[in-house]
Amino acid sequence: MTAAASVQNLLNWLRRPDLTNSNQIAASLGNQALLSYVGWAWPGSSTTIVPFSLNKNVNGITGGLTSFNITTTVTSGTWTAQTMQLYVEDGTYYIGGVQVKFLGGSTPTVTAPVSHPRIDVLTIDTSGTLAWTTGTESSSPAVPTYPSGKVPICELYNVVSETALYDTENEQSGEGYVQADVRPFTSLQAGGYSPVANGTGSVSSSTTQTIAHGLGRMPVSLDLIATVITSTSIFANSIGNYNGTQSVCVSFTATASSSLIADVSNSSHQATATVTWDATNFYLVWTFSGTPGTVDYSWKCM
């Protein structure tokens, strides 16, 4: 038997210790109960099995385990629950068209809020690093802005003096919980998500415009065409793109830019824009100098 086959048989037993078949013998009822507190991941079909906590106050279990000792013919040792971290199982995701194969792992430890509730956002980047974007404590906490260039995973609602994190609000009162699973679907049309959205807009002074893109997920690309039109002619226009980490823009009357998504300028007037986004909106920050007039633009978001 190969090493991979041995790991597969062991994983099957850990996940279903109540079964007896040609490859395994059912564990005792007591051991079945202990194993129900733990989930088992097999990252990348390697020879390593990774445990993660399923320690919840559900199904009549009122105590919740803090530690237990297990001994098998494979390994032995003491396992202690890490109640202030989340475990993210293995999977594949894309950022800016780059495929990343994540082997699974635990998040950084969450610190409980001191005076008021707080909402944090969990993300993962192109190197497979899990990170928290920490919100602000408030009696009515708001979700912090999703960072650009990362895949959002979940929103975590933290309560004052929490000692554990749970999957849902009703699992345990007075503890933190995942308030929203915000992972993007593999198919952009899954779950009602739109594959593309578009629209038009205009602006005539320095301001920040918040535009709902309607995708229901983090975008991967934004195209923007901007034009300034006078009563007699077009005196400036530009074409720009943003991919979550970098903007590029080609202006027909100014030089190309590696930081702007719009630059409609001539020798005496200028209107430029930078952009960021999250899973709900994109944000155009316009800067005007001189009197360029009204900038009209169209956009397409994917």
C-alpha cells in the first residue's frame, strides 16, 4: 500500500470513526465523541493530516472541551484548542489572474475588543498569507474597508472580553462569531453574482465618488473611459484600467500614467482620478485644477 493510500484510509477513519469496513474498525463510543470535536483536512493530498477545531456548544453539549490527550498507533500527544484563531481549509483561488494553491492554515490570533464590539475582515494574498483587517470598536461597529489586491474570506464580529470564536451567532452567547462568509465563488455567475457590470457618470469638481458596482463580490478589473467636451469640441479624453493593485492610463492629450485611471487634461486645465474598490463599491478620487468643466465617463467592471 502506498503512503497516500495509507493517509486516505486514516483520514476516512478520522472523519467517520463510527464505521467498520474492509479498511477500518469503528472506534469506541467514547473515542467517537472525542473525535467529533475535531475536523480533519488533507492539504494538497500530501502525507500530512491537519486537525482543526469543531469544538462547539451544540447538540446538547454544554461544556465544550479545552484539551484532551489522544494516543493511536500513528502518533500521540496533547491537543489544546486555539479558541481565538480560525482555521482555513485548503483550496485554490485567483488574484489578478494568478492562481494560488493554498494548503490550509490558521489565522493570526484575534485580540478581543476592550470597550465595544468590533468587526474584522479576514483576507488572503498572493503568497497565501492570512491577515486580519481590524475594524474600529463602536456601539454600532462598521465593516472596515476591504483591502485591495486580496481575496476576502469572512467578516468576524467580535464582542468585548470574548474568549472563543464560533461559526454563527447562535452557537454561544457572549462570544465572537463569523457574521458573513464573503469568499468569492469559483464561477462568477454562482450564487447570483454578476460576471460584469457597467455604467456612466460625470463629475465637475474635486471629490470622491462612491459607485456601487453591483457584482456582489470583489472585482478583478475596472475599465474607465473619460472625456471632457466643450460646446465646440472634445479637448481631452483618456482610457484607464485598474486590476486591484495598479492603475494604468493612456491620455490622448497628456502623458501615460502608471498610477491614475483617468487623466483628462490640456495645457491649462487638468482633471485626474485614482481608484480603489471593495466587494460593494469602487471609489473614484477626482482632483481638478483650472476649470476643465464637466468630465463624462463610462465604466465596465468585471
